Amino acid sequence: MTEDTNATGTCCSTGAPHPAASAEGRPSLLHATDEPTTCPVMVGTPVDRKAAEAAGLFRDHDGRRYHFCCAGCAPAFDADPARYAAHVA
């Protein structure tokens, strides 16, 4: 898996369109509004906490909650949470 943050491509290695690339019918979790954070898998990609929580795109690890920009990031995080947790300060 690479850590490509290209918002116009695909998210992670799933081949799924990145939320910023096709927002038709889906809320964008990028460009945070009320409660910004960043995705630990797609390093530096902004995520709105409320939108991610509503979509179920989060995991708790070591006493902290991590939010994802898309559904493809959660399985990657699950495979090695310590690795990705280190990406978020």
C-alpha cells in the first residue's frame, strides 16, 4: 500500500473513487468544517469529524479516535493501527 495523497485519483489501494473526485450523492468528508482532523492513512487529507462519525469512518486505538476520509482507509488502519496512528500528531 502506498501513501499517495492524490485527491483526484483513488483512495488507498481499493480502487474506489476518492470522495473529493466524485461527490455525487455522497457527502464529502474532505475540507473540514466544524471539527477538522486529518486521515491517518491518506496522510494530510483533511476530514470532518462529524461527517466521518456519521458515516462510521472511524476507529478507536490506544485511547484515541481516528477518522478516515473514505471507507478504504479503515481496513488499512485495522491491519496496522500503530503505524497509521503515528502519522497523526
